[in-house]
Amino acid sequence: FLYSMHLLEVSVKELGGNYLRNFIKKYTEGTFKSIASGTVVTALLQSSSAVSLMVLAFAGAGLISLTGAIGVIIGSNLGTTITSWIIAGVGFKLSIEAVSLPFIGLGGLGLAFIMRKNSIRKISGLLFAFGLLLLGLGFMKEATDVLAEDIDITHLGNYRLAFLGAGILLAALMQSSSAAVLIAFSGIYSGIFDWSGATHIVIGTALGTTITVFLGSLSGGTLQKRIAASHFFFNLITVILAVILVPFYDYLILVLLGYEEDLIIGLAIFHTLFKLVGVILFSLFLGPYTRFIKSVVKERKVVHTRYISKITSEVPEAGIQALKNEVVMFQNMSLYFVLKIFNLSVSHGVLPGFTHRHRLEEFKRMEETDRYEYLKDLQAEIYNFAFSIRSHEIKPEEDREVRQQLQALRNYMMSVKKTKDLTADIRKIQQSPNDAFRDLHFEMQKLVSFVARDLGAVVDSDLDGSDLLQRILAIDQFVDRSINKMLDKVNKLVEEREIPLREQSSLLAVLNEFHQIFIFFLEAIKNMKDLDEERMAQGNEEQPIGQ
């Protein structure tokens, strides 16, 4: 059963993974949309854990807000109840073998004879996984029928907390609430559990699944830990409410609705009802709940600077040198930020010397949104230190050095901001089903890689003055030519109707903003190295190049 659940999740992801991911990213604005998207995607994927981990990744990339992420997490808990209805409607009402074998047969034939990964093969995988899921239900039912003859746990009928604990433990160990819920259904069908035992196992599974999101958040930043905390507290409060309201649920389902003779359907209703109550309650207070989570999981305050925090600004010479070292560090972190947005690895020679010269392991472990906030805080600390240097009596040339470093800092931050603002568009182009879009992303990625390598070589070189300026200007011209080619290519693809006309203006705007990333970064290097083109041109009239 667990293997079939895994296959079903993989098959659905292959068949419509991009659409489901885009669905989550698109429909997370507003309480209703975020909860509804979490419910729908979980019902399709049959895995709240997969959706929760997807949300952690999207939130870390800055694609969805904390409130939107919490809404999806809440909705995913309701989406898992579809499994109960599959079990109740098919698993214990029909001949499992009669239903499952045709699915397994058709799906297996498709997987065996269709080698290409096209839609038919993916559908075959989905059919095979669903058939295996039904067969797993059948095996579980038969196993509990046998166990029911030898096991008597009726003496545990009054120990509801024991069944609650069993549900938590089963879901945590199997990393699947669906599998744990199936055990409850099989037990009540075979008479191993009574109604009370089965309902408390089902309640416990809600809390047991929180371990998956908790483990997924360990390597993340503050945002991921807040999402994990929201998942835990939502399920904890929902479980407490369910335990308190069990007598009411029992009376409603068994007496008023009359399902005392059909406990399988009754258990499916119970599973849906207690989770629906939690979803409705939290949807009414999603804003205050988000603020509560922020107060529980606080932003970790750290010292961002590495050089200026160790000295005083009262000695200008030492302060300016520390300021320059800090801006170099900022330069490297900014370039790393850009590279990671374009899925490029520093460790593979994109920027020689980066990982050896600056030990930035903490920054590299952060998620994208945390990196951006870190750079903003670092910029503010460097600004404060620079202004404190200028508040003392310093020489005009020292004041100029400080101002140049601050201008470099502003330009690096603008390059980072342009990159951050383009993140969603870059991901959209990268994940597009249109080959022309993905080719464009590859061209953008290649340009970033080439420029990063050239910058690494320039920064590590012994070039100075006009020679260094000429190298930077050459990189700038190369970027101009490359982006102009991309713009021409987009226009040509629109003319050839390989790209829809409605996408033309947005793609051209993306490329123009993409160009700004390089412009700001190269200007920052000029500022940092004090490469004033006009001033150097005047100096070159008196002194030849190549000194």
C-alpha cells in the first residue's frame, strides 16, 4: 500500500507536476484561494507531506507569502480526507481484485511497451499505481480478517488515549496519514477496533504527519520554521477540538445520520468532519494566526558584518580598509545570490576563488528570501559604519573613498533587487512547457555563467587602472550584444508564432530588467575600484596606457 501511494504520487507529478506547482503559486493570494489550492492539490497528489514540502520550497524561494503558505498547509489537511472516501467507497464495498487487476493490467502493458516518456506512458503509470493501491487495500483487508480471529483488544475500549497515541505513532513512523487511516478502516471492518478506537486512531494521524514538515524545515531559515510551526499548531488544536467534540460527532454520525450499521462510511464522514471544523475555524482567523506564529518563531538576530564589527570608526585609515573588505564580501554574496537564482553552482568554477577566499557557509545555507533580507541588513550595517567614519574629521581623498564604496554598495544591492524581482518570471520561463521559453532561459543562464567567470578572472587579476576599466567595458559590450540577440530572437519567434503574441511584451520587459542586473553590477565594480572613465581619460592624455 505504501509503495502504491509513492507510485501514485510520482505518477501524478509526472503527468501534471508543473501544472500543480503553478496552481499552488498562482492561487495563494487570499485565505479562500490558498486553502482551496491546498485542498485540491493534496486530493490529486494523495500526499499532504508532498504538498507541505513543496510549500516549504516555494516559500523559501519567495514565490508565496507566509500567510499563503499557511493557507495551503491548512487546506492540505482537508485534501487528505479524499483517501478515506476512496477506501470507504471502493475498498470495502466492491471486490478489490475485480476492480484492481484491470487497472494493473492496462497500466502494466503501457509501461512495458511504451518506452518514450509521453502522456500515454504517464497515464499508464497512473493506472498501474491506482490499481496497486486498490490491491494493497485488498491485502490489508484480508490480513485484518485473519488477525480479527486471534486478537481481542476490546479491553482497550475505554483507553481512548492509547488509540490516539497509536494513530500519532503510526502516521509518524510510516510518514503517511493515509496508510495509518487505512489501518483504522481495516480494524473497524474486521472488528479488531470498535468505533471509539478507530475514530481516535484517525484523529491521531493528523498530529503524526507534522513530523514530515518539521524534518523538512530543519535545514531552512526562519520562514520554513514558521511554516512547520503553523502546521504543528493547526493540527494540535484541531486534534484537541476533535477529542473534545467526539461525543457530538458520535451522536451526529451514528444517531442523527444513522450510520451505526455502516461504520465504514461513518468513519469517512468523521475524518472529513473533524478536519473541516479545524479548517473553518482557522480560515476565520488566518491573519491573527499568522501573527501568532511570527511571535512564536522569532527572526534570529545576527551580526552580519565580518570586518567592521571588530574595529572602531575613530581611526579612519583602519575603518576605510575594513569598509573596503566588507564591500568585497558584499560583492561576493551578491554574485552568489544572482547565480543561485539562475541555478548555477559556484563550486563548479563559475567564480574562481569565491569559496576558498570567503567562508560564507552560513549565507550559502540560507533560502533565497533569507539571503535577500540578510543582504539588506548587511547593507544597513555597512552604511551606518561608513557614516560614522564620515562624522569624524577625515581627508578629502578619504571621504571620496568612502563615498565610492557606498555607491558600489548601492549598485550591488540594486543588482540583487532586480534579480529578486525577476525570480518569479525566471521560474515561469524555466518551467514553461514551450521549448522556445526554456531555450531563452538557457541563454540567460549561459550569459550569467560567462559573465560570472569573466568577473572572477578580472577581480582575481593584478590589472589596475585603464587596463581593468577596458576589461570591464569589454564585458559590458559583450552583455549588450548578447541581450540584443535575445531580444531579436524573441521578436523573430513571435513572427514565426512559436511564442504567443501576448507574451512578447512581457518577455521583452523581462530581458530589459535582466540587462539591468549586469549594468548595476558592473557599475558597482567601477565604483569599488574607483574607475572613473572621464577622469581616467583625462589622465591618459598625459600618461600612456600600459604603465
